[in-house]
Amino acid sequence: MIKFRAVTKQFGEGPPALVDIDLEVPARKTTALIGPSGCGKSTLLRLIIGLLEPTSGAVEVAGRTVTPAEILELRRRVGYVIQDGGLFPHLTARENITLMAQHLRSSASEINARLAELCELTRFASQNLDRYPVELSGGQRQRVGLMRALMLKPELLLLDEPLGALDPLVRARLQHDLKEIFAQLAQTIVLVTHDMAEAAFLGDTLVLMNEGRIAQQGRFDDLRERPASAFVSEFINAQRGLAAL
């Protein structure tokens, strides 16, 4: 579904954010990009959706190279969720979710039917649709952000640290809900997180990054039992209780 071919990304004069990345993301699976802050995982996600351009190399989505000429069409096929939902504060939950559908002039019946489907999928109470983001909890805002990303039935769903701002109890509940949602969607999903336990719980494949390079990829058991380097072992062991999973 997604291919990175010798991708390097340089910002200014400092060290590159990504170095010669070769990566294939399988279709209809959840791939978790994991690693410490500044390792390049969010940069990879932004290259997929065209928010950034590679300094060298190429990114392909569904067989087509991501270029400025392809961006608008690509973004209609991709759902994108950021931390805390990234909602417009002056719009209600309903208006945030349906913004692009309204822009594309979908019919009211199509919008309402899809909205009902998404409320059921994400377990979001429909009576909250006319509330503003400030009137919603962090978990509710994240569900609204997810519904907005899914409104146009995208082929690809990207999530950048979607649960990072939530308290542990809310985060745990949303993790379980997301796992069920991902199973129902059966879509290609790329998730960025710094939490290895979250990556292990939600991801079919984990891609562990360090200093702009891929340190190791595979299932969580592969990384835990057959670490490719001292960094991989150190990263897993640094997260309390994870080695015992």
C-alpha cells in the first residue's frame, strides 16, 4: 500500500531527520511507527500525506508517487488523526466531522447516514454532536477527530500520537476501542506512538526507529526475543513491565 524508496529528509543544516529509508507498509494491516522523540516517525507520516516532500528518494501510495500534483486527490483518500483530534474550536462536533463532506457537496441523507454509522463505530453519543470541542472530554474529542478522518471512507488511515495527551485510564479505554475499530475497518492503518506497549497492542507490524533510521521491524515478539541491536533491547527494557508481556 505504501512504499518508501531510499527516502532521506533534511531540514536545514542539521543532521537529517530521515536517512535512506526503504520501507513497505502492507495493505489492510496496522503498522505502528515507534521510537524516541526526534527519531523521524512523525516525519514519515507527514511524507505519506504530502505535508512534507523528501529531500531525495520517493514515497508511493497505492502505486502512485506522492507529488505536489497528486496531493489533493491523495488527501481525499487518506484519513489523518492528530493528537487531541485537531478540531476547529468554533465548529461543533457535527460540523467538524462533516466539514469535507459538506465541501464536496454530499447530500444531507448521505452525510446523516454516514454520521450515524460513525457514532456507532466509535461509541460516540449522538446527543454530543452539537457540542463544541471545549465542551467535550479529551477522549470524546479524539473520537470526533477519528470520525472526521473516516467520514469520506478513506483507503488509508494515519494516526499521529492520537492518544498521547490523554490520562492513563481514558487512554487504556480508547486503545481497546481502537483495536476493535481497526478490526472492523480492515483498512491500511499507520499509527505513530512513542509507547511500545501501545504499539504492541495495536500494531500487526512494528517499525522501531532511531536517529532517522529503521532499527528493526517485525512483530513485537520478534523485537523482544530477537533484538537487532543493543538499542532495541534498551528501548524495550526502558518501558516498565513491557519485557514481561
